[in-house]
Amino acid sequence: MIIIDTALARRAAEARPIRVGMVGAGFMGSGIALQIAQSVPGVQICAIAARQTDQARAVFEASRKGEAVRVTQSVDDVSRAIREDAPVVTEDPAVMAAAKGLDAIIEVTGSMDYALRGVETAISTGKHVVLMNAELDGTIGPLLAQRARAAGVVYTNADGDQPGVQMNLIRFVKGIGVKPVLAGNIKGLQDTDRTPDTQRGFAEKWGQNVAMVTSFADGTKIAFEQAIVANGTGMRVARRGMIGPDPTGKDPTAPLRPLEDFVDMLRPHIDPDGPGIVDFVVGARPGPGVFVLGTHDDPRQQHYLALYKLGDGPFYLFYTPYHLCHFEVPMTVARAVLFADAALTPLSGPQVGVVATAKRDLGAGDQIDGIGGFMTYGQAENYDVIARDRLLPMGLAEGAILKRPVSKGAVLHFEDVDLPSGSRVAELYGEMERQFSRVPEMEGAYS
């Protein structure tokens, strides 16, 4: 990040800020706008797309104070506002992303088709894409990344979110000659029985969306986060749902244990000669944050690592004891625009995905309520298993109608549901599977 602050200072001194559009004006979007306005010279948010334009207007009024905010649904009007340095909001992400004058967009909604309108348009019009949307990325990210590379733009997850922090740590570990064999996420709670009813108080306390908070607690969010780390590194999961050592017994007030204690819990699942795995732990200190386990096969370097207090191996523990979310997102924008560098992007085809799992007994005719709801949660699974067994991706589950009963804890299959018609994400999911030659016999199953 040290080189980035110098580059941004130069852009600010030259009065040539990186011009950014943002999709979303909720809890995280308002934090990003405030951070950029107060603390990041050289970057400027020029346009915001949000379903509720009043909310987007409020974000600008809290960050670009004293400036009149324009509201429009016209690409030309958004382009004019950017050219005239006037903050502008619109309902349609595609309208904003098509406008002239933007270098990049930041997507912060956690939605699917709505977010995709902005992402696809940005890629097709030559703008970089920064996602704080693990759900979209973990569903069709490999296809979107392939399109971005073809268009000559960067498609990336964000610094500050745990996947991006993991990738930065992985790059550091590899850079000193240590081989990463596990990328891990540190959680304070994991309980697949959590619902919006159990999480409403927490969400209201912190001003967050209750469905999003529920997805944190029930494990769906971490499944998506670790899936995109796997897709960006070639790693896999050791088993469906990951190992997830949890000595807390689902009690968030249980005493924390040193992160080093969890290494022995994970050790039996690590193949030092394999591609590595993604996983998580619950109830560790320091935390929240991320960690990487690595190996080194040179005895002399092992001696140095022991001298530097990393132990005798065979696994060496590296960690970052925090993730600062919106504070770090502007750095990702600068990396993409100024250095064509992604914080975290899929390498190629999908390695790990997230499958829908019944949170309670479900009956024929039930309509699934989606991510962070009452009916399903997501588990990380290797993509070859997903394709082979026709498992239903969590990112396609919302609105699907069950054709038969499904018991609590069972993973849903495509044959269990009728998908809602007209989903662009479902259409692209099918294209992704065909593009990477996973299940050619399923052509037409996603329409």
C-alpha cells in the first residue's frame, strides 16, 4: 500500500483524481463514500446507483457536503454530471456504468441480477470492477473475470474484505519463498440455525441489513468468501462445508483460544504436496482476521524461520489480525486503475462453489427466500462435485420453487427445484459451466 499512497498523492496534485461510480448506498457504501471524501486524495466518487435514490443522495450529502446532487435515469445526463464535477445518482446500475468519464465502479450491494447490470456494463465499456460482493463473485466470478481480461480491464474483489486480506497475505508468504498450503478465515460465531429472527437485534444495533448479518452467522458468507479465495489461488476445500474447528460450542461468549491451537486441529487435513485448501476457525485470538499456513522444504531456511520465532514447522503460521472493510476499498481501486493489479481475481475456471442446504425441513411448493433467510444456508464445495451431482448453487436459490420435500441439513439439487424465469445470473452460470467444459450435457438447464 505504500506505493499506492504516493501514486494517489501525485494524481491529487495534478487534479486528476480517479473517477469512480458506486453501485449501492447502504451501510458499506456510505462508509466507502465517507472514507474516500475524508481520507483518500486522488480518488473521487462521482456517481451512485441505488434502488432508493434518496438513500444515494443522502450518501453524497454526508460525504460531498454543500454540493447539489443531481438525479437522472439518462446515461448522457450522468456523463454530463461527471464532466461538470457534479455528484449524480440514478436507479439503474447499467446507466451509471455506461456513462463516460468513470475509470472504475465499486459494487457493494450483495445482490445478484441488480449488481450484474452494473458489472456487465462496466466491463463492456472498459471500466475496472471492484467487488464487495462475494455472493456474485462466488457464483459466476470466473466467467466475469474471463470477460474482463478479454476487455482489458481488472475484475477484482476488494482489499479490506477477508478474501482480499487473505490474498495479500498469500502473496506475501509466497514472496518470501514459503508455500501456502491453507488460507484461513477467523470467525467469532458459526451456527447454521441462525435466522433473521435471531440476528435482527444485532443488525439493528449496527445499522446493517438483517439478511446480510444472518448470512454471516449461518456460514453462508464465509462459504462464499473462501470459495473466491479458492478460485483465485487454485485451492480446494478438504470436505463439504470445510473443517471449521469450533471449540466454542456455538457460544459467542466462550473464551478465545490462541490461533496457534488451531494449527493442530487442521493439520490432519493438509496435504503439503497438494494445491492447498481454504478453511476457517471459530473462536481464535487474535481476531477477527485471516491467516495462512505455509511450508518450506529448505533446512537452512527452516533454521532461520525458527530463529525468527515461527517455530520448527512443518507448518508456519502467518496472520493478519484485522480486516478493515471499507477503509481499504479505495486502495483496490487505485491498484486496478493505476497498476492493473487485482487484489483477488479468479485464475481461470471455478474451483469451489457454494451449494444451497436446507436450514429446516422444506416442503413441496415452498419458495426459497434466498441468502440470509429462514430456509437455506450455503456450504463451500469443490466444483467438480457440484457439477457431477448437479448441486444447486446458493446464488441461484432465491425464488426457486421446491418440487419435492427436502430434509433439514440436505443439500439441494437442480432436480429438486424449478428456478425462477428470467434470471441473468442463472443464465450466466450455465454459460460458465459450458465455457469451462464442466457439464456440457446440462445445456439449457438454467434458462
